[in-house]
Amino acid sequence: MAQIYDILRDGFSYAVGTLQDVSIFLILLVPLLSAILCGVIGKKRVMERTSVCAAFITALSGMALVSRVVAMPPGTSPVPRLGGLLYADALSAYLVLIICFISLMITLYSLGYIGYEYSIELFGKAKLRQYYFLLNLFVFTMLLAAVANNLGVLWVAVEATTLASAFLVGFYNREESIEAAWKYLIIGSVGITFALFGTVLVYFSALSVFKALGSPGTLNWTDLVNPSIATQMDPHILKLAFIFVLIGYGTKAGLAPMHTWLPDAHSQAPTPISALLSGVLINAAMYGILRFHHLLAASPVGPEFSSNLLLFFGLLSIAVATPFIMVQKDYKRLLAYSSMKHMGIIATGIGLGTPLAIYGALLHILNHALAKAFIFMSAGNLSLKFKTKEIALVKGIAKILPMTSALLLLGTFAIMAVPPFNLFVSEFLILSASFLGGNFLVGSLVLLLVVLAFAGFIFHISHMILGVPIKPLPPGEVNPSSFLPLSILLGLVILLGLYVPGPLHELLQQATKLVKP
């Protein structure tokens, strides 16, 4: 028996080690192959099972990648793969973890949501095939952005997310959804062009340094942040490059005033896609900004220049989003402006620049992704039942959809950072860092705007839950299968409001050191 136990233990260790070694390739290959299979096969049951299996495998691969990064000895760095094009450190592994998990929850939610709309013939087989093909492709492009070592590949991946998701925004082929898709495509593409200019300027600044050292120029991030390169780059060009990058990736991240695509796209896309846009895509864009922020911190420019810009645009985003939250008439647009507010909080935390603020901002990325996916799924159940997104026409949820009503209320408290939910912890860390660092004006302004947004959000949601139904609807849920991913997300939202697990804390600490070297 002892020999059998040893064999099984060694076999399991070998399997885990092998999975860790190939995880960076699996998280890209699996969703890509799943997209191809869905596009070729086109049968509903096969596409659903393929997408769910792919999401599970990708999530397991993401966890293996995270465990490998966390377990690395201090002072060592992961080895770039595929000729230096792919790379995963604590920051990218953290983003991979978020993408993989939220994508898994969204895929599970899609079974009931998209399946119901297909059953009532809202669209046909061709549209169903398009949905699952683009869903998997969208996940692939975001994961590619997360593990791209080359800044050119990062730019291509972020642009690819626009192309993959634009068709999903216009999925229903209604006039409003097509308009939102074109608006998203045009603004996103113009914005990402600025990021291309910034990337080219970084390469231009580094090229002369590479030539002086007798090596060919490269856009690999691991080479650019090397002290022998970064410290020799032209600070004036780098400052201009970061401005372009902040405008470019900030457009995709939904920072004001480049945010105008965000409420329309979130409102018109299928609800599972809205949750991906809000919980994952904008985080991938913020990740691109953080990479360049680190590069400036390692260069003669230092961290102050990029930190001040992030602080300014972060506060501006919170200030612009708050009045729109208070006067909103569409509950999906309400959630979109909430995302904009939270991206502003994240940018503000990074801009404050202290380890505590950066830790809180990085934790806020995960907390927001979980809470926003949770509340978007709850709102999706409303749209299936009431067939409208207008707040004024959705009343009496507590009587018609009692389970969804309870989940929506909990999601509202979570997204508004009420204790004991997770967003309270990360917002508290950022505000604490602001006051401890002597930034009383910043902390007070953020606190005031958060309170105003909370009042507006509660006003809208309470009227939807407690109001008298506009028209009689039979009580009962139309998407009961959604309660599985909703229950998982709710558990995590509460858990992270009470306790940050040790491995996650270690990953966040390592990522914080990367953002603030």
C-alpha cells in the first residue's frame, strides 16, 4: 500500500508540475481551439459543452500558472516563453486568474441566459454559433494581452479584444445595438491608435540604447525594464509616450473623458458580454497602463509623472460618473457608470503611489470584477423577465422575482462597498492610504463622491425592488440555472470582504512590488 501511495503521490506531483510548465500555452490554446470548434460544429449542445469544458480547463491552467509564480523563490523571475513573446509574472498571473474565473462564471451563466433567448426564437442557429465562437475568441484575446511580454503583441491583443467584442455588442442587430457597436469600434480603435504611438515612441527611445550596447532592438517588456536599458532611455520621449499610452489604453479602460463608448456598449450587449466588458476587459486595458507605469518608474522619469496623471484621470472619472449614476434611467447603463467610477478608484489608488494604496487598487480590480459580474447576472435575469432595461418600467421585483430581488439587493450593497462585502475592504485601503499619506483633499473628494453615488444607486434599485409592478407578470424565475454561478460569486464577494486568503495575499504583494519597484 505504501508503494502504491508513493506512486500515486509522485504521479500527481508530476502531473501538477507538467500542468504548471505548459499552463501559459494551455490558457491560450484551449479557448482558441474552443472558438474554432464552436465555429465549425455549430450544434447548440456541443457548443455549450465545449465552451464549459474549455472554461474549466483554462481556469485550472490559470490556477497552475498562479501557483507556479507564487512558489518561485524571492529574487527570481519567470523565464519568457516562445522567443520572449510570452511571459507571466505576479501581475500578469493575477490578471490571468481574474480572466479565467470570471470567464468560467460567464460561460456557465450563458447556458441559461442565451439558451432562454434562443428558445423563444429571439435569434437563430447562426447567431448562436456566432455567440459561442466570439465568446471564446474574446476570452483568448484578453488572455493573450495578459501574458504578452512584447509590448507590440500586447497592443495587438488589446486591439483584437475590440474586434472580437464589437460584434457581440451589436449581437441583436437592433438599431441601438448596431449604433453602440460602431461607436465602440470607432472610439476604441482611435484610442488604441494613441497607444500604438506611445509604444512606437518607447521603442524609439530604447533603440539607441540597444545599439550602443551592441544588441538588436526589442519591445520585450523584460528587456526594456532592465536597468541597463531603462535608465538610459530619453525621459522626455518616455513622458510623451506615456501620455499617448494613457489616452489609448485609458479609452478601453473607460477613464474619463475617453469613456463615451462604455455606457452604450454595456447597455446594448447581451448581459453575459456586458459582465465580461465591465469585469474583465477594462481591467486588461488598465493592465497595459500599469506595464508602462512600471517602465517609467524604472527609467530616469521616475514614478511621479505617471502617478500624477493617473491620479488626475482617476478623480476625473469618479467625478464624471457620479452624476450620471444619480440621474440614470437605464439599469444596465447604471452599472456601466458604476464600472467607470470603480476604474477611477483603481487609477486613483495607483496614482497615490504608496504600497498600501497600490495593494488596495490591485485588490479592487479583483473585487470589482467579482461584484460586477454578480450584479450584471442578477440584472440579466431582470431583462429576461421584464423585456426592458428602463428603470421606470421595472417595478415590484420582490413580488415577481423574489430570489433575483434578494440577489440584486446584495449585489447593490456589494458594488457600493457596504461592509461586509469585498469592495469595502479595497476602498477602505485606498482611502486609508490617502489619509495616511497626507492626501486629505483626494481622500475627502473620493469619499464624498462615493457617498453621492451610493445614494443614487440605492434610490434606483430600491424603487425597482419595492415599487408597484407597472404591468402584471406571473411570478417565477426564467433562468434558474443562473443561481449556480451567482451563488459562487456571492460566496467569494462575502469571503473577500472578511478574509484575504494567504496565496492571494502573497500574489498581491508580489504584484504590488512590480507596480512600485
